[in-house]
Amino acid sequence: MNDSEPLKVVDGMRLTPEFRALLRPGERVRDAHGRLHLLPRFFLEIKSWEEAKRRHAAPHFTYAELLMVDCREADMLLNTFPHYVPCAVGVLAQYLQRFRHAVEEPVFVACNGGYRSPAHRCDADAVSVHCWACAADIYRIGDVYLDDEKNIEKYRRIAESLGQEVTTEPYGHGDGETDDHLHIDVGYVTLTPATCDEEGAA
């Protein structure tokens, strides 16, 4: 594929039954607070890990950085290509790019800190905003590791200055808190590309 060409958009409803069972496109689900959301239906197709490392979702963020997971992901989604990532990953990438500009340092996303499918075992009890590809867990900014209250709270304030829609988690050790990374999300965003409708991809 020519890297100047857009990635292929795929209607999750048209994937194989095996992929649909793991990605659950368009399914109604509840988050940890019992609030109802619709899982993403439309995905970008990543044909290989080499393409994921080569293609950029934003000037300073490759798709690979936002897709990196470990063995807690479903085996088929971890080891089989193509990979599918919700189209809203582009929205997250733009906010991360703005965040990088604000901090004036490289921003490092943790393994399992970007997109995770609904089948990922980090989200076994309830789906998280990571399943929408709209959250990032950042473990390092420049040479600073985000593993103490001072640094997490410092960069939280910068992230939240990007807009009212940006949510972070405070420093702490309980539910909804973090002590070893900065969690940034932009909510449960679903994106239907202009070339698609609810009948499927054009």
C-alpha cells in the first residue's frame, strides 16, 4: 500500500464471525458504572505490524504505538493480521499530538495503554473507554516517568487544559485512580466515516 493512501475502512458487521465475536461491533454494553454505550462499528484495517509501525495516526504517533498489547489480548487479535482499530483512534491521536505540543517532549504510550478490544482481559468485568480507541495510558514524558503524585498531577493539569471533553484519572491507588501512568481519554467516541452509513461501508 502507498503510505499516502488512506487506510481501508471496514464495517465490523461484515467481518468474519470469529472477528465479530471478539470486536462485538455496534453491541450495546455497560461500563463499570453501569452506563450504556454502543461499541464501535467501523474500523481501520492494518495489514501488518510493519505497516502499523510505518503509518502515522498523527505526526508524532504511529498506529503501532496505539495498538501495542500483550498476551492479555485475545490470541486471534494479537497474532492475526489484518488488525482492526476503531476509526475514532484518529481523534485520540490528534489530542495526543496537542498534548505533546503542550509538554514539548516526546510522549510514550504504555503497552495495553492504547486500543484494547472488548475481549482484552484488562477489561474482563466491564468495557473501558480503551475499547473505543479513545484512551491512552502514558508512562513517560521525555525523561520523566509518571510514577509519583507530583508528576502525574502536573501532567494531568496540562492534559485537562486541552478541552472540557478530556478526562484524566487522579493519582491514587483505588478504582478510577492511577499511580504508575497518566490516563487520558476523550470519552466514548464512535465515528462513522463519510464514506459509510449504517448499511455498511461504501
